[in-house]
Amino acid sequence: MDNKFLQRVRRKDKIAKTFIQVCGIMVIVCVFAILALIVKVTLPLLSPSKITDAQKVALSAQVSGTPLAIGIDSYGEALHLIDQEGTITFLDARSGAVITQATIQGQGKSQIRQIEQYKNSFYNILWQDSSLSMIEVRYQPKFDTEGKRTIEPSFRTIKLWPALAEPERLAQSYVRLSADNRFSRIDLLTDNTLTINHEVTTTDFLDNQTTENFSVRIEETLPGKVSTLALDDSGLALYAGTDNGYVVRWDLADNDAVKKTDTFAATENSDPIASLGLVFGGQSLVVGSKSGTVQTWMQVRAEANNAIKKMQMIHVLEPHAAAVSTILSSRRSKTVYSISEAGIIHADHMTSENHLFTIPDAYQVFGISQKDNALIALDSKRFIHIWQIDNPHPEASLKTLFGKVWYEGYNKPEYVWQSSSQSDDAEPKLSLIPLIFGTMKGTLYAMLFSIPLAIFGAVYTSQFTSAKFRKSIKPIIEVMASVPSVVIGFLIALWLAPIVERSLFSLVVALFVVPLLFTLVMVCIQPFYRNRRFVNFLSGYEFLFMLPVLFIGGWLAVRLAPGLESLLFHGNFKLWLYQDMGMRYDQRNCIIIAFGLGICVIPIIFSITEDAISNIPPSLTAASLALGASRWQTVWRVILPSASPGIFAAMIIGFGRAVGETMVVLMATGNTPIMDWSIFNGMRTLSANIAVEIPEAPFGGTLYRVLFLCATVLFALTFVLNTGAEIIREHLRKKYGRY
Amino acid sequence: MKKFVRRGEPFVWATGMTLSIIITMTVLLLYVVIANGIGVFWPQKLVQLSLNDGRVVLGEITKEEKDGNNVSRLQLKIGNREINGLDFTWISEPDIRSRSYPADLYVIERQENGNFYGTLAEVHSPEITVAEGQGTLVSALGKARHNLQPLLMTKQQISRKIGALNLALEKVNQKLAGYRYQHMDEKDKRIITLVDAETKLKTQFATLVDGGKQNTEELAAYYAIFKTADGKESTVRLADMVRLYQPNRMGLFAKIRHYADKLVELFIADPRESNTEGGLFPAIFGTVMLVLLMSLLSFPLGVITGIYLREYAHPGVTVKIVRIAVNNLAGIPSIVYGIFGLGFFIYGIGGALDQFFFPERLPTPTFGTGGILWASLTLGLLTVPVVIVATEEALGSIPPSIREGSLALGATRFQTLTRLLLPMASPGIMTGFILAMARAAGEVAPLMITGVVKLAPSLPIDGQFPYFHLNRKFMHLGFHIYDIGFQSPNVEAAKPMVYVTTLLLILIVLSMCSVAIYLRNKMRARYAIADV
């Protein structure tokens, strides 16, 4: 043979070998690539919020007065500053150059006495002469023909209230404009009383506007001298903090009356309330004290009386070292920003009680952008600092994902999954615990149903039935294995579920009747067992004789059920369950799931068990039988123990399948993420949750990443189960390879 | 008795019982699907019920059952959705005074509003108008329907032309967008020609639309008036009739023809009425194409890995890890594959492709959204373990003597593999392929994330360049079941179609599996003796 040919052949052989080996290794790469990708998408969820020191610019000399308020647009390009003289200056954030400067119109020429910010873009300015302006600062992005963006800052005065008759009696003033055009003005007077004025503008169908004024005074004795007030964004709830640590809450929903709902000590040791603020959504009150503690309070239904809601302390945030001077809240999440008198800024996420960051240097005033992505502060040396906040997933932390969390509107800390809600200001509740619970619940009921059937079915098939049947039983199991899960889901949800609902009690009766009938048959058949020919004739065909027993039992159960039901449960078993046992019956419940998942996993458990049993060397069986053990004794004492690791592997592989099965649970459960072990209601599993929620999850959002986390949990669960099972089976293969 | 129990015979019987439960469950499952699915297209008799309260109800009996008080009641499909609002009604047996089966009753399948049940009252067409006499009416209707054919053909032609024009316009627009994206001068020759082409296409479009309107008017001149059981009249345009028949007059032969007709419609027609009527063609097409595309990834990778494990790898840690990896691949929930497909294929690769090749279309994604390519790649990964296991088993069942003989004669391992082992193992490997395809055909969960839709406007393959549109969304039989069974507003009316779809899917999957099992058993038998 010529050498060239040989060389070519050998080269080909080598190339093929390398190629094939690379492909083989690819499988490992695949598994790890899948894991790596889903984990990579998940990781940003748990990364701490980042804050980057973006800019530091000197304040322009054109701003002459003492700056009282500062703010920035969401692109971080323009900022505004209001000084004591009532001048608002818009500056370029990058160069510090003045864009425009204007004087806010008060009633006359006057200095600012007090300024309050709300919704991160509205300012209430109380002038020295006691007149009051409400202004709104706006940043409009403009695009030129090239597509380049410029920010056009502007402000408008929404309303100007004239000066009062006795300006020196006024201590503080707060105003709000609600969505339905109600101006609410709260005045705190120096004699510790409050005046509430509402100006309601209604537009009738002819577009005629009528304005009505309402005025209410609060003259009752308050627990202490009011030091600070807080008013929610639409002017419906008023909070007053006193210098001895009390907070009083009033309901302002009525125009012509106020209702005091609560008086409570919000701090320990009469620590004065230094500042109050409301978290986005207006349901939680942030209380900052003189000693620097920061806590949030909200209304919780009292245990004794469900109709009454009382304020209760819910979350404790990172304390300051000095008195808390201002509290601002994000307009996008439940993040709370606070500054102390020492000028140190804290950011905390309320629900998770996560301390996001501290800005340690001393600052005079600070502000945050509308989109909660930029923070701006002015230091005492008149430098403006701008930080970029990178906190894309404030709602997710280890605590909110896996721990009990006390959400707004709940009576106690709970595990809740509720990814979306109707209102914008409700935060997504992303606890995975109800989903993991649901997965486990569905799987366990399914395993309870399928493990005995599959394992004993396999034992019978491999040990007791004749070879002829064994050959035809395997294809039946394979048929069962190949039925698509969407078909099973459809059948059990639309065909089986209504049947089970209608004849639930028959099913319960069948659980008793069939075993009874079985015992009866056993007792009847037993005398014939002395006859050898009879025994030989029956042996291997038992399951065929059991078919009629099964059918007759089922038929009997259906027949007996109505009579028994009226005898025992007044004719309505479901009603009895609900009234006497407190269990609600859903049409799509765990009985249905057990059937559905059972059909999915029985073939898997069955065939692996059968393999495990068939792999046991026949010498063992032969020895046992030769020593006089009966066929059942052989199976029970010899075969099952020897095959037990394999059977165990079958069980955990089946478990893994049931955990990950999607279509059946998606179709046959109500997909409600509740935590209840009752077999008569549904659940939501991790896998179904992914299928339900992923169409609503925008790329890169919190929900998107949380769903990837669900996938990671599923992956991890099945990885552990499958790897464990494989190691057991490997061990078995070695053990019986010897025979 | 004691001995009987001690020997454990009752336990043997009990294990027999478990097996019979499993068998019953499987048989019952298949029986329900077949029993409900196979009769859907068989024409049902129309029954006219006179009730005690004087009402007359006309429809097909769909179900008979006993209600809570043990009174039997009938579920009737009464159709005529525009009059009744509902398709179904329940009627208690005691309320019925008499039943009759008038022969003149018609069932009309319509493009919209479901079936209509009633008698023919008038036929109107530009040529003839008949209002009396059943015989003349029927023949007039037949004639009018015949005369309508050319008009319907025109309608089809127009809509086809409009489709083609739309595509051409879209292409011109995309090119324009591309040029503009590159900041080309508006006065550039290429842009001007394109703009000209666009205006020309738009004029053509307008003419076609006018033609379509005229056609619609002409079609509207053909209509028939039908009477419902309680004497209400309803106008049905002949163009809206998909099929009409008189079930009470049909003989066995006519019924068989009707059945066959419907069956053909099932395979070649598009779905109607939010997927609850009509055919399954796009879903069948999507399923087949998905499976074929999936095979391109899964088969080579699976076979080569199988060969590696059985023929090339030295037993050791690597092989153990590969085995564990294979088992894990088989055990990872399919929804996790879907999530992986979404993150890796769609947003990862698809997003990158869009950035590089179609930046002018952004933010509208081209490949960065679900499509048949990504769905099949995802399924490809999912089915790899099936192929690996089958290949390994097939190679393992070839006696070592054959390998040794070949090597001893001086063949290289690669030669042994390609000339001996692979041809010998081919039935076993085929089994793996078929099983993988069956698995892919039945899998739905990952598809829901990677691009399946309830109604795809166009197929992934068509006559437009480049013919294969792998970025398009597609329909799938399994998802069809989920969609019409669970997302449809009218579940009861959708049920027959769900059962038909289920039956079809089960038939496809089971026949593939049976072939696979047959092949495997044959392969096992072939080497059974040599193996010893």
C-alpha cells in the first residue's frame, strides 16, 4: 500500500478523533453555558445599588443669595437652584454655566421664609410677608433635526396665595394640588393650632368653572408643640409631629371637616420629631427624630376590630448621627432619602430595609431627579456635586425574594408573589417562597399518587407477569411516555376536572370500595390456591383479573356515592368540606394535578425501576427461590433491597420531572400563588410562573431577572436531583457489573 | 388462608392491580381523545324541539347528562350567534313536548359568527330572485353559488396582489430607511428612484383597493334569506358561506363525502373564527418546519457525542462528567430551555444580529424577537440527549468482535466507524432521531417563550425572496391546543376543534414513536444472539 494513502487515512482518523472529542465535551459546555447564562441575567438583582460621583462644579457667582433648594433633571444635564431672594437659576450640569435666571413672583418683594418640595418637582414657597407661591419646575427634552437632545428647563407658578392679615402668627404652610383640582392649604399658627383651607374647582358639562372655598380649624389640644408637618401628595392625609415625639394624623378627605384618626408616640423617650415625609404612594410615613432615628409607619388593621386602622411602626431604617432635617422620597420606588443636620445623606429602601448608600461629607441642600437616577447636593463651600444612582432593581433583595416582608396594605409580614398591580405606585411583591411552595406541593401530591403505581407496576411487570405480556406492556408505557404534556394538561383540565368536580365524593368512596372489594376477592380466591393447576393458570395473568375488580369497584362507588353522601354529609360533600372543615374546593386542584403529573412521570419511574430490577443477576432470584422463598418473599426480601438504590434514583428522576413540568400545571391549576397545603385547591409553580409572566416582563427589568432566578432555582433543583440519581446509578452499574 | 397471606400472594395481586390501573389510565386517555376527536366532522342530525312553553329550538344535540336533581337535560348547539348571542343552550328533558327532524333544514358554515341553522326562504342574485318553492329555491341557490365563483376568484386574486404589493412596498421602505440611516442626501439618485417607486406602488395599491371595493359590492348582490326555527329571518351573503348542507337529508355516502371534505379542509385550509373553525394548515406547517430545523442542530451533535461516549472516550472522570451532563440535559425542565433561548438566542444572538445587520429597522427587532429559528435551536438543545442515548445504545449493541475484526484487518478507527459501526447502528440511531422529533413535536412550554403565536400572518417559507424567513413567528399544533382550549373566549364552541387538534397531534407523535420502537426492537433482535 502506498504511503501517501496511509498518511491520508491516518490524518483523517486523527482529525475525526479530535472533532468527535470536542463535540463530546460540548455537552458539558452546553450544561454550564445554560447555567452561566441564566445566573448572569439573575446576578444584577442582588448587586448593591451603585452611586458614582459624576460631577463637581463650582456654583456660579451669579447666584447671590443662600441656596434653599436644588434639583436636577433625569438626564443629569440641567439643574435648578432656588435661593433665599426668590431667584430660580437654571444651570448646565456639566459646565456650571447659567442657562437662565428668573425671579419667582411673590406678592411683593420679599424673602423666602420656608420652602417645601413635593413630587420632586413642585415647590411651595412661603414668603416673609406670608404670601405663598406654588411653582412647578419642568425639564423638557427637545430634539433638533439631527436628533440631538437638549434640555429646556422652565418653571411656572401654579397659584399664588395673598398675604394673611397677621403674618407674624403664621409658623408654617403646606399646600397640595390634587388630581381632581383641589388645592389644600394647611397653615400652622404660632399658637399651636392648624387651619385647613380647601379650594375646590369643579367644571360642569358646559365648561363653566365654579370655585368653592372651605375652611376648617383644628383647635384641640395637641400632645405637644408641633414641630413639623407632612401632607400627602393629593392633600388627603395630614401628619403633625410634635417636639415631644408624638405624631397626630388627620383625614382630610372631606372638604368641610377633618377627622383625627390617630395620635401615637413615634419615638422613644419623647425624642422630638425633627422631620416627616411620605414614601412614594403616600401610604407610609417616614419619621425622622432629633436623635437621628428614621422609621416608617403605616396604617394596619387592628386585630380586635377589622374596620379600624391604626398606625404602626413597620420598618426601621439606618439612623443618622444627628437630627434628620429633610426627607425626600423617590418617585419610582419605595426609596427614602434623608439628610441630617450634619449634612450627611442616607438612602434606604423602605420595604427591604436595605441601606443603599451614605454620602458622608457635609451638604446643605440636596435633591433627586424625577426618575430617581441622579442625586444633587450643594456643599458649604458652594460646590455642586452630582451623583448618578444606579439602582435598577430596588424591589429585589435576598430579603424580599426569600424572606417575609411587611408590604403596604398588609397586616403582617408575609411571603407574597404579586408581580404587577393596577396602580403605578404599588410595588411589585416578588417572594419566590409561594412559588417554591407551590412547586413542592404539586410535586409531592403527584409523587404520592405515582410512586406506588409506577414502582409496583414495574415490579409486577418484571417479576410476576409472563414474558409474552411483558413485551406488550412496555409499549403501553412508552405510549404513555410519549403523549405530549400539553395533551395531558388539556385533558385533565377540560375533561377530567369537571368530572372530578361533579363526582368528587364518588372518588372518595372509590378509595374505600376498591380496597374492600379487593380484600373480598382475595378471600374468595384463597381456597382455590390449593389447586396447583389453578395457580399455574393464574400466575402471570393477575393484572387481567384485576381489571374487572377495578371497574366493578369504580362502578359501585359511583352507585353508592349519592346515598352515602346524603346519609353522611346531608347530600353535599363539598359544602360539608367548606363549612365543617374550612376547605374550599377549587375545580382545578391538586387531585387533578396529581393525575396529570402522575401520567407524566409514571412512565419514567416505571421504566427506570424496571431496568433496575432487570439488572439484578438472576442468580440471586434463583438462589432465593431454591431456598424455598415464595415469589413475593423473593421480591420483597431479595430483589427490592438489591434494587433499592436504582428505585430511589427512579424516584428522584421522576421528582425532577414533576418539578419542571410546565404545561400540565399551567393548564390545570388556577395559577394562584397561595400557600395552603389543602389538596382541594391549586397553587402556582415556578415553571408555570415563568410561562405566565414572561410575556409581561420587559427585557432587563426586575421581573425579567426574577423569572430568570426562578429558572435558576429550577435548574439547581433538577441539577442536584439528576446528578444525585446518576451517581447512584453509576454506583449500581459497578456493583452489578461484577456478576 | 394464613399460608396464602404469608406467601404474599395478596401482595402479588395488589401489584397486579397497580399495573392494571396504569393500563386503564393510558387506554382511557387515548380513548377520550379518539372518541371526542374522531366524530367532530361527522354531520350530526338537526333536531327541532317544540317546548312546553311554546318555543321552538333547533340545533345539534352535543351532550346529554343528568343535572344536580337527577333530571336529564340536553345540551344543544343552536348556532345563529348574531341572533342568539350564545352558541349553546341547555334544555331539560321534561320541558320537551316533541322532537322532529325536518329534512329541509340547512346547516351553513359561515366565515363569521359560526354555524347557522334554518330553512331557506329566498335567494337573491343579479340574475334570478326566487322566494318560493323548496325545489326551485335549492336549485336557484346552487346556480347562484355557481355564478358567484368567478367573482370569488377575482376577490382572491385581488387579495393576493395586495399582499404582493404590500411586501414590495415594505421592501422599498426598508431600503429607504437604510439609506436615510446612512445619512444619504435626499437628492441622491438612489433615494429618488426609490421614492418614485414608492409613489408608483401606492397608485397601484389604490387602484387595487378600488377594484376590491367594486368586487365586494358585486359579491353583496348575491345573498340568501334563511328562516330560523322561530320564524326570524336572517340574511347570509353567499360569499360568506363556506359550506352548506342538509344533514337530515344526507345518506351514508353523502356523509362520508362531507367527512372527507372536512378532513381535507383541516389539512389544507387556514383557521377561521379565532382558530375554532377551519383548517390547521399553518399549524401543521409550523410544527413540521420546526421539527426539521431542530433536527439540523440536534442530530449531528447528538450522534457525535454518542460516538464519543461509546467509541472514543477512555473511561474516566471526563466520561463520568459527560454522562452526568447528558443526564442533566435530559432532566432540565423544558421551560428553563425556553428561558435560556430567550436570554441567549433571542436577546443575545438575535439582538447582536440586529445591531450589525439591521440597525435601520431598530427599535423594531428583526431577529431580536421570537422566531422559528430560535425556537428550533432551543428545541434542538432540548432533544440532544435523546439522540445521544439512542446512539450510545445502538453502538453498544454491536458486538465487539466486529470492531476487533475490522481493526485487526488494519482499518483505522474512523474507517471502522464510518464503514461498519454507523451503517450497522443506523436503525438504532434512526430511532433516536424519531424519538427526538416526536419529543419536539409535542413540546410547547419553551416555544411559548421563543416565538410561537396563536395566528401567524405569513408562513416561514413563501414565494418572496429570500424564501426562508427564519425570523418569522409561527404556529404550532401543541400551542394551538393550549390557545384555543384555554385562551379562547368561547371555550365550549372551541372544544371540538381542540379535540381534533389533540387527536392529530397524538396521532403524529404516537405514529412516530411506534415506528421508533419497532425499529429499536428490530435492532435489538438482530444482535441479540451475537451479543452473548
